[in-house]
Amino acid sequence: MELVLDPPRGVGPLSLGMTIDEARGALETLGRLTPTAHGELAVHLSSGLGFSVGFGVGPTRGRVIAIEVWRPQERDLVRYRDVDVFGLPALKVVERLRRHVDLVPNEGDDGFTARELYLALWRPFAADDDPDEQQGHFFQSVLLARPGYDDTPAEAAARLAAGGEPGY
């Protein structure tokens, strides 16, 4: 399977803004649903590729506000701007994506985020010089969300005052 990340719209059959029923239907086209402990909907394929969707609160209640894709162990390709986000070493992904987006290191973990799109790449730790250390050498998940997804209360208020939509 090949999937193209299309922030801030979605990935594959999943779109930000879908209702719960629409998201359920889209996920079921990919595989069997697996509910999570946090109330998200998820699908895990035999290749290891996984998907989950998160739903909003307040004015976005019942709508998809985040889509997460997990790294497959084989076969599947997930890309953004022709960059294989799971198949290339994490620092190579960052280097190539920075040609297109403002990708900055996260505080408190070894991931990177492009906040203007809301595209976030994550790995549990950095092992940049050791390709045998899969979990640290490669990104393990990518999250697409509405811009403003992780706004502070002050940033959210400024976004709303400027006529933007809430990211939550």
C-alpha cells in the first residue's frame, strides 16, 4: 500500500473534519477496527502499518481533528512530498522535508513538527548513527492535525481573534 500525507486535509481515505461515522467507514476500508483505551478508532494491518483518529471537543466535538499513522515493518510506503517518512533515516527525512516546510525539533522528545500544517513526526529516542536501532533511527509515527492542534490557550485565543478555527 502507498499512502500520501496531505496536511492539513488527511491521508488516504481519512480526512480531518470527518464525523465519527465517516471516519469509522473510512477506517473499515483499510482493515478491522480496534477501539483504543482513549476512545479513538484504530486499524492495524498485518504489515504493522497502523492508523488512528482522534476526535475534537467543544466546537469540533464528534469531528476528526487528528490522524496518526504508525510505521509499518514491511511493504507499505507513507510519504509526504515524495519523502518516504518511515523508510528513510529520521535525520534524512528532516533534511528533505525542511526544503518544503518549517520543521522544528519538539521540546521534550526526539520528534519534529511543522506547526503551520500540523505535521508531526515522532520516535521514542534518537539513535541517528545506528540503523540497527530501528525505533531511534527511523520515525515511528506521523500525526496530521488541524493547524492549532497544540496551541496554548493564548495562541488559541489569538487564532480565533484573527478569524481562524480552533485546532482542538
